[in-house]
Amino acid sequence: MERVPRAAADGRGPRPERVGAPSCNDRRVSARVPIRGTSVAAVFGGAALLAFLCTPGVAPSARGLVDALAMSRPLASLQTAPVLPDDVDPFTFFSTTTPIPAAPPSAPDAAAPSAADRAAGIGSRSVEQTGSGEFDVVPGSAAAPGREPVRTVRVEVERGLPVDGAGFADFVLATLNDDRGWGHDGAMTFARTDGDAPIAVVLASPETSAELCGDLGSHGMLSCRNGERAVLTFHRWVNATDEYADNATGYRQYVVNHEVGHALGHGHERCPGPGEPAPVMQQQTLGLKGCAQNSWPHPGEPLPSAG
């Protein structure tokens, strides 16, 4: 028997047919432009309702409730959210993001040695005032490159200093055997040993060097020669002086030649005049006194700064 629609109570015509509960694949519900403030709630509320209805075993009474809601208000009049592309996350689509500032670049390591430092055996520019007070002789030997007379030296490094002993010893021997040095024009040549020697070139921490030099008032800022030992303070080996700030290699060559020069019997000299090369036996660590930098007993033609 055909069912006749009941008339509406206000007499404006028949009431709409009952709309069945929406299925999980129902595509008949049209979308409308969302109203601000309700779009997000509609998306998540509708999704939760469909997920619940699609779950096996949902009670028939729940579907009946949906039927009742549909009778009172057609689904076509519900506010719905816009359909988002498949590759858009709804959680980020409606959110604002504050950019995270990039981390500032890290400052350079002040203790990192330069190439010139490494060539002088320095492993770190960090200088500790106090050392162990014990010394290691750099093992091995190196033959003199020239003829007689041969001067033999031993090289020692205070234990615990950030120094490559072999690199330091190589620097010392290269300086002593440079033709601008004490062996100029075949005057002498230098060999290295790890045994007994009349000259010992020693690299020590500031406090230990002050003790070896018998001058605690210097706080290890000065090198010296004491007996067979040419004592070089690690503070100056790393930092040189203000007047040699642009030429640390030149200062290191100077202090080796100066202290070994004392061991060879040479005394101090003075600056001969403004702009003249400072004699290698001038106390250049205390100031050039108007003279120009000079690392050598026999400088000859000036060489470019080595760093």
C-alpha cells in the first residue's frame, strides 16, 4: 500500500521524507561555504560521528537518533568544512607558524693553533702558568748538515705542555742550521742527540722557566740561559711580544738564536740606531728601542714575514 505524506502542521504542504542515516561512503551531501568559527568544529565532529556509525556493532538506537535529527533539520542545511587537498594536514592548515631564528655562528677557538704555530710544535695556544716541573727529552737524533766544528744540542719539553716534541726539535735545529744563523759561512754546524750534550734547549711553562732562570719576579715572561740550558718560556713561544705580533715565527727564531748565543759565549748588545736591524743579542723581548725586527746573527737580505 502506498504511503501518503502527512501534511505539515502549519498547512504549507507535506513534510519531507525521512532521510536515512548517512553511510561511510555517502557523497550525496552537498558542501556549503563555511562560516568562520564553526568550520573546524564541523570537520572534527562529523568525522567522529561517521567513524562511530561505521564501527561494527553500533546499536540501532544510535542510528535512530541520527534519523530523528535528520527529520528535524535536513542535512543539506548543515554547515560543512571545505574539502582539503590530500597532501594538506588540517592541523597545520588552520594554524600559524612562528619561524625559529637560526643559531648564531660559533666563535673561532682562540686556543686553536695556526699553521705557523704547528710548525713550531704548538698543539694548543692555551698557556697554563704552572707546569709539572718534569721534563722529557725529545727522543732521536739528527746529524749535522755541515762540516766541523759540530755543536751538539739536546731538546727537552716540560711534561704536560701541549707541544709536539718532535716538531719543536725540528724547528730548533732548522733555526740553528740556517745560513743566517751562528753557522753562517761554515762557522759551525749543529746536530741533535737525546743523550748528553753541552747545550740543552728547554721549553718550559712560565712558572718553571722562572724557577730555572732564578728570576721569580719575571713570572715566566722572559727566557734565559742558565748553565747548559737555554730556557724558553712557553708563554713567549706562543704569544711572542707586541712588537712581533705580526711575526711570531720571527720571534721564535730570534729567541732560539739569542739564548743559544749566550751558551756560545755571546753577551748582550744594544740597538745601533733607529730603523737599524736589532742585533740578535739585543734583549728584543724588552723592546726594540727603535730598531727593526731581526732574528739572525747574520741577517743579510730581509725576508718577508713568516707569520
